[in-house]
Amino acid sequence: MSERPVVVAFDVDGTLTRRDCVVPFLWRLGPTRLVLGLARRAPSVMAAVARRDRDRLKALATTAAFRGRSVAAVEQVAAAFGVEIERWLRDDTSARLSWHRQQGHTVVLVSASYTVYLDVLGRSLGVDAVLATRVARDGPTYTGALEGGNCRGSEKLRRLDEWLLGRDGVDGGRRGVVLWAYGDSAGDRELLEAADHPVWATSPITSVPSTE
């Protein structure tokens, strides 16, 4: 049995849930605002689509939906949406998350979804931290800019490393823990490749993991 603490990183969209959460949330914030905001930036949107630049598209959509919005108003929508997501949870991966918690492992959500609603879901699931896409604020309103970039690909691993380095009881950051990681897409690849126990959740997970 390893003496290193066990940390478990779960992607959310497609891994813990059966569907994407980002677009439905942006739609909840106001479809007219989103559509008009993207239309005003049509050349940039088309260029990002042509390059298949998902990070740029995410940034443009975030600006369109969040810019100038009251933090309090967005948090009100997020509170309801975070509860709604619970109906979208996959039985297999949410059961695996519960199993890790029962083992006393540290569980973290690492996702390109927005922190504002994943904080709500994270509290319900009892996880230890939420590392996700943040939107910058200017006092009581959102600027619409991504704070720290889209939490996807290498940014997921960077955020996790940053969090581990600041955590009590962890010596040496990622090297000081046994890392499990669950993901389902190319955006999770760097995280899974860095894990001691990578789990691709592209199909139902049925086996009970070893505690070693």
C-alpha cells in the first residue's frame, strides 16, 4: 500500500455527465445575448471555426454571454443549473467518484466547464476542490474575459499541479501523490498521461478498482 496520498481528478462533461454542460449554461444566461454577441464577432468566430480553435471559440462565446453581466445574476442562474446537472450524471462514473470518497481519497473536478456552476455541483458531490474555467470580474460585474485561460488540455494539468503545490500534506507536488485521472476526450489527454492510474471513460466503467 503506498504511503503517498491518493488524489483523484475527474473531468466533468462527458465523463461525470452524459452531455456537455457549457453550451446549455450559456443558453440559460440568455440566447439572444449569446447569438447577437457572436454575430458581432462573426469574422473572428468564422476564423476560429476554420482553424478548429476550440479555446478561441470558448473565449468568444464567454465574452458574448458574460460581459457586463451582474455577478449576482449569473450566480443565481448557476445555482439552479448546478442542481440540474445532477440529473445528467452518469451512473458508473459518479459511483466511482463515491467509491474514491469512501476510500478517503482526495477528489478534484478538473474541467473546461465554468467554475460558477461546478462549485454548486462540487458541493453536492462532496469533492475537495473544483479546478475549472473562470471568468474575470470587475467588481460586481463580469468582464467576459477568461481568467487563466480555458481549463482544457495542458491547462488542466497546470491547474492541478498549481493546486497540489499549495496543499498541506503533499510534498513535491504531483510526484508526492498517487494520481488517478478520469476523462473521455482529447482535452483530457495530458492529464491522463500524467496519471499513475488513467481511466478513459469513453465506455461504461464496470470493474471495481484496486486500492493499491
